[in-house]
Amino acid sequence: MKNLLEFNNNILTISPEALMIREFSEIWDRDKSKDREKAKKELAYVYHSTDFQSIYRNFHVDTREPKIRLDVFGNREWQPDMAVLQAQIKYKELQTTLSMELLNDAEFGLQKLRDYFRNINFDEDEEGKSAKNFIANIKQLGDVVKGMKSLREEVEKELVDQMQLRGGATIGKRELPPDRRG
């Protein structure tokens, strides 16, 4: 997928192709202001809440969107309307590959595991089974972290490989994920 929405140096870049897609053009066209500041913020919200390479990707699923709302709109209470929700769905649809879906599912499972570690109650376990399970899980965390890192690297590689460059251009080092810049 071409990068329909992209952030470079904290500036949102909207490709002409993005504005040809109904869900994105609806947000753009309804903002009649000269600078289209509202549309840019709404599309920035779509990008940050959906794009695999967003800097907000590492936030916990429960805190990610409130953090984005605060940072983009200066208000945690702002809520996306139907047009923004539809743009999120479309962006996710256009961006997602099978390996990304697997990574998303794995990350969701890791968040559940993180919640397990945070909420385990050893005081209610007289037989010590909770403590034994906790220790057994900790022993395997290193392998889980390595597996997740490997899966993320594969997804990032897939993203780079799928980039369509115009006119036979090559990908610059700054456009590669940090660990592939060499």
C-alpha cells in the first residue's frame, strides 16, 4: 500500500491518492476553512490510531486512543464522529496484511498476559499454584519477547517490500525502519 497518510517531521502528509478515497475525502471536503486544520487533525487521529508505524503503537490498547485525542486535539473528551470512524476502518482495511493481523492478535494476547501479571493475587492462593504459574510464565517471557520482536521485524520488512515507489525510485535510509538502516 502506498502511504496514504504519513508523518514526517511532525507534519501530516496526505497523498493525492488518499483524497480520491471517499472516507478520507469526506473528512477533507467538509472542512471549509482555509488551512483545513480540523481535517488535518482528524486525519492525524486516523493515522495515529490505525497506522502500524504510528508512534502510539506501543501504548496499551486501553490508553492509546485517549492519549492520541489529548495530543492531537488537546482534549481527551473529543470523540470521533461517524466519518472519522469510517476513515479508520478504511485505513485499517487498506493497510492490513495477514501477518499484521497475526501481530495485532499476538500483541492483544500480550496485553492480556500483562494484565495477568499486574492483577495476580497471591494472597488468595493457599496451595501456591498461582505463584508456581507466575514463575513458570516468567521463565518463558524471554522467548515470547524474542518471538514478538521477530514477528515485528517480519511485518516491517513486509511493509518496506510492499512500498510502491514512483518512477523506479529507491527507498532512502530515513524511510527504512531504524533497525534496517545499516
